[in-house]
Amino acid sequence: MERKQKTEESFLQRDRSETEGYAGAGTSIGMVANEFVEVQLSATRMLEYILTPDNLNRAYKQVVGNRGSGGIDSMEVEELLPWLHDHKDELVSKLERGRYRPHPVRRVEIPKENGKVRPLGIPTVVDRFVQQAIAQVLTVVYEPQFSDDSFGFRPGRSAHDALRRVQEYADAGYRYCVDLDLASYFDSVNHSKLIQVLSETLPRTRLPTLLRR
């Protein structure tokens, strides 16, 4: 384990030095105490921000930390590091040239308490690595636009924060709470509308095309 940790640290350090030539590397996106620092992003250079060494290193650590099952290629998260050793430059080149093609997801069914099943799509580990790198940058762009009363799946927010907000409303005199759930929301979300919003926010980039794939 100690040798693996040293190898992993060595890769991360070398990855940073080898790709330091990317425009904007390490200068526009950063983390302080696990929080995104305020940045000014250029929509036309979004892919460059995604491929900065710091962003890719954070994506790698997040994917490995999340663990999870492998996709259709059977690659496990423990195999991501040696794969990146051999294929990192090729992967980055494909992303830069718009030639990256994600794999199909592996479909599994998770049992629910009501006896039904919830379908789950599991991307390959490499695709999760790319997705995470993209998500980290898009979070910087879109997070400030979200409602202050929204707490689900947002960095630095939790169910406990939502409960505290509900308590504030109760203390202010509100007496009713409406609980609703959209059935199969992620299966029925309008992807075309999402891509349209992204295209309007990120004009003159290949990023919406990559996300659609």
C-alpha cells in the first residue's frame, strides 16, 4: 500500500509537470480548503480549463475515492492509474481534437424497498474520470446561478442544511411543507434542453458536443 501510494503521488506530480504548458494551467481554477476559489472563466477556453493538470488530478482522486464497480470494459478503479500512465497523452489529445468517444454504460438494476427495481447506468472508469473533470469546471460556472434554497447534490450543502432552512421558515411562521417526487426523473430529463442551455452558455466550444456523446 505504501509503495502504491508513492507511485500514485509520483504520477500526480509528473502529470502536473508534463502538461504545465496548457494555456491557463493552474492559474484560473483552484481549490482552497476543499472549496472552489472565485475565478473568471472564458467560455471559449472551457476545454483548456478542464484539461489543466490541477483539474485532472482532482478528478482522478475523486474517481478513485468514490470507488464503485467497473463498466462494460471490466476495468476497476485500481487499474485507472496504470492506464493513465500508458494512455494519458492519447486521452488528452482525443479530447482536444473532439475525437473522444465514451463507451456505452453498463446497465444494472438495484432492488427498491417496494419490491421494484431502479435501473442504474455504470460508465467505464475512464469515462467517469472524464465526466468528473468536466463536472468540476461546470460546477464553477453554474453553481453561482442556482437557487439559494436548493440543496440536493450541490457541493458544500447537505440534507442537514436543508433541514436548518426548513426550521428557519417554521420559525418565521410558515406551517405547511409540501413533499413531492418526480418519478424516474433522471431517465426522463430533457437532454436536448440541457444541451441547448449549455450551448447558449458555452458558445463557440466543442464542450456541448462532448457532453451529448
